[in-house]
Amino acid sequence: MNKFTDFNFKALVFGAAIAGAFILFGWQINDWLYPFASIGLLYAGYGQNNWKEGTLSGALASTPIIVLTFQGYMGQFDGFFLTQNGMIALAAMIFIIGAFVGFVGAWTKRSREKALEQQAKIGKNKNKKKNKNKK
């Protein structure tokens, strides 16, 4: 039994690429572009079918952010973050934030689908009530 048949790898890859691209744009162009890296993590989570896959996808899509952070594209670190424990803590924080943002993307997709189903039900019931009243 293959568990990865429903997993959307395209959304994961594009989400990770978008996140990494905005980190590079922020480094080259201007610092205010850094927060837009979360768009990629949201997309990676939104592309999945349930919230578990979305959370995992957001965490995996944050990997380029970790690599670029350790290469110095997010600025220089000092103090605790120069130690080995500090680097592990920083990587864990980025993974946790990526997982949370991926979860929010998956939750948003689920909420949108529920709202569309509810809207379709409302439309169907309206027509049935009108037809019953005419008879």
C-alpha cells in the first residue's frame, strides 16, 4: 500500500522554491521581502489533501530557508546562535514555523472546500423549496 499516492509533490517543490527565492530576493534587493517566503510554505500546505500532509509539507518546504540561513543569506549571527546547540535550536524553530504555516495552508483549503459545499447545499435547497411551493 503506497501512502504517497495522494501527496502533491508538485506543490511541495514549488512551495520550497518560492520560499527560497524570496529569501534570495530579500538578500539581494531589500530586507522587506523576507516575510514573503511564507507564501511558499502556505502554498505547499494548501496543495495537500489533509492537514497532516500539509503540516509535513510545510516543514519539508522550509528546508531551503534553513540552508540559506546557515549560508548567511539572513544576516550574521552572534552569541548563542554561533554554538552547535544554537544552530540546532534555530533549525528546529524554522522547521516548527514551517510546519505551522503549512498547517494553516491545509486548514485554509479544508475550510474553503467546506464553505463551497455549504454554498452548494444552500443553492440546491432553495430550488427544491421553490418547486414544492409551486405544486
